[in-house]
Amino acid sequence: MKFLNLKRSMLLAISFAALLVSPLAVFAEEQMYIPIPSYRVGPYAAGGTGYYGGILDYYNLMNIRDGGVGGVKLIWSECETEYAVERGVECYKRMKDREGGALFFDPLSVGIAIALNEVVRADKIPMITVNHGMSETIDGEVFPYVFPLGMGVPDEYNATVRFMAHLESGEDPNTVDLKKALTGKKVVTVYHGSPYGKEALGYMDQMGEEYGFEHHKIEVPHPGNEQQSQWIKIRKIKPDFVFLRGWGVMNPVAMQSAARIGFPVNRLIGNIWSNSDEDVRPAGKAAHGYQAITTHPAGIFTEVQDEIIKTVYKAGKGDLQDQSRLGSVYHNLGITAGIMHVEAIKNAQKRWGNIALSAEQVRWGFENIHFDEARIKELGAEGLLAPMLVTCKDHVGGHNSKFQKYNFETRKWEIVTPWIKSQAPTDALYESAEKYRVDNKIEKRNCDDPNDRDNWTLSGDQPAAPAEVSTWN
């Protein structure tokens, strides 16, 4: 009997010691998993490393400073896509079910996003396409899982034409008479030969017809380091403006090519993916005076950036190996994307409590993002994050941009406009989305029905929403 008691006591002691050594085996910490489909190698690595670096820096800020989001730690894993569609789809399939399931997927690639449009619908996983993607995905009734947050491609075109009219007339780009300023002018769009580069080019044609300017389209094949024949065409056309829808190495080559034929670089206007430090610095003096659209100005000037440097990088957790890129355009875009991601999680936690959430719940959180001036200030992101209101019917939510000019002498970008609110018409986008829905036999949501809007896709075992927030947006 004494032997049995001794044996029982030893087993209890061993069990207690195991609890002390490995408490997570019994009391597992709640976590939320986010896949990172990065591209850190290849011709577009500058964009991938900066964007995902900013996202991961913000995630680490949440984990270190705040103990996660609502007390739930964020975890992630990376998969290298090399900006290739096939690899991006493969990464999605490989990561979507890890760690209890992905909350959302953010591929930073129009090609990958288009390939996954219907896949994420079937899997009920939100896909985030900041400042890019199919223009029709603005419509949450037809594309409930896709969120082209920030600025749609038609917004980019509309704001750019307004900026061109501003340069011609000196008037406020928000109120300028476009027809008066641009009638008789010539605009060439030089675009990357990819789904991204070709997206919604017809809208620029329509604006040319409406406002009286000629619009010429010239494609540059991937990756864009050969442009001699394209710029010979441009010299013959003699445009007033060249709109650059470039990516990666294509952008500095375009600036150098413009200088070579004597085209004034301040009339070469870059799009949202032709506005980075990595685009202008390789071009040298040819980039002086170059101007580009942005939703996320360059520089370190906000509290949230200071917090990342103080909390994340001083702890040795920063993602950028080259810390001179802190405050660069791509890194700042990544920070703003990270803020959007976390805001969606916080929105969902307001409804379901500070728990580890499902992808369905976070989809609802994205559809209820609202960044007004007060919220932007609270986040410490004044001047970096544009106002945004995402709704069931508007998955873009922002439609705001600024323009910046590069100064070769100081190696810095200078903001040259206030926020410009796009006035691009959306009727055609919704008509196109409806055609897509009919062609693909997709069931349509009803954004006007509060129950359908707020509870669509939520499975029956979800906790009920508190009454006071059950009809957000």
C-alpha cells in the first residue's frame, strides 16, 4: 500500500511539473493566423519587401505593444510568390487552412487576385486588394469577399486627369473645369503589359471623349526594361502628358527614356505603382520633377511610424533589413494596409467580443471600416491614412489621393496637392458587376436589407450580435 501511495504521489508530481514546464499544452493561447503571400525576390521585390515589411511591422507593433488585437496574438507565415499568378494561387491553397484557418488573403497582385476571385468566394475567405484589382469588385453585392480598399483604378484615372488639368490651369484639382483645361490636349498612357497595366483603360478613353483630349495607349511588355520603340512612338505623337502605369524596373527606364527624347519629366505623371523611392532613385537626375499619385505620402511624420521604430525596431523585430527604407512609399503603404487589416479585426471584435475570430466575422469587419478624422488621429496616422468609409455597396471606401513631386537634390518626395476626391462615375462599374453576376450565375446579396447585409455568410453557430451594433453601415 505504501508503494502504491508513493507511486501515485510521484505521478502527481510529474504531472504538476509538466504543467509548469509546458502550460501551453493545457492552456493554449488564442491566436489569429494571417498568410503572407510575399515576393522578396525577382523584378518586383522592392514592392513586395516594402509592402509586406510595413504590414509585418504593424502586426509586430500590435503584438508587442498591445498584446495582440483584443488580447489575441497575431501569427503568420510567408510563401514566396515571385509575383507569379501560378505561385500565388499555390501559396493561397497551401496556407488557407493553416493554424485553424486564414482570416484573409492579401496578394498585392492583380493577376493573382483575378485568379482567386471565385476561389475565395467558395472558401468564404476575404481577399484584400489595396489600390488595385478588378474595378467591378467595388460592388459588395456581387463580390462580398473582395475588398479593393483605398482607391479603385477609375479613381486613379479620374484624379490623374484632374491633376493634369490643374497643371494646365493652375486651378484646384477638385473643382477645375476639365473640358476647358484639356480640350485639344494629347495624353499617352504607357502601361505595363499585365492584367494590372490593362485594367480599366477604357475609362481613360471615355474621359478623353468627354473632356476633349486625345488618348493614346502604348503597352510595354514585362518586365519593362526595353522601351525604345515605345518612346519613339511617343516622340511622334508629341503628347502634353504621359501617364505611366508602370511597375518595377519599367518606371526608372521610362524616366530615363523620357529624358533621352527631351520629354519634360514634370509632364510624366506616375500612377499608384509608379510612385516609390525605388522607382525614382535608379533614374538619377532624370527623375527630378517627376510627379505621381499616392494614397500614402512618403516620409516619417506620424505617431504610428515613431511607435514602430521605437517599439518594433529597437526590439530587433523590424522586418526591413535596410532601415533607410523606413518611411519609404512601399513601407508606408504596408503600414496603412496593416492598419486596415487590424481595424477590420477590431470591428469584428466589437460585435463578437475579444476572441479569435473566423474569416466570416472578419469579412464583416472589413465591410464596416470607417476612418474619419477622429479615428485617424486616434491611430496616430494623420496625413498618412486617407479618410475611408467601406460599406456593403462600396468595397473601395476611400477614393482619395494626393500627388507628390520628386526632388533629386534632397532625395525626397514633396506633396503638391491636398486630398483629391475622385469623381469617377460608378454606374458603369455596377453594370459590369451585374453582368459578371448573371454570366457566372451568382446569387446576389441585398445591401438594402439590414439582416442580409449584416449577417450574410455568417454561419448559424456564430454568437449573436449585440443589438446596438447589429445594423452597422
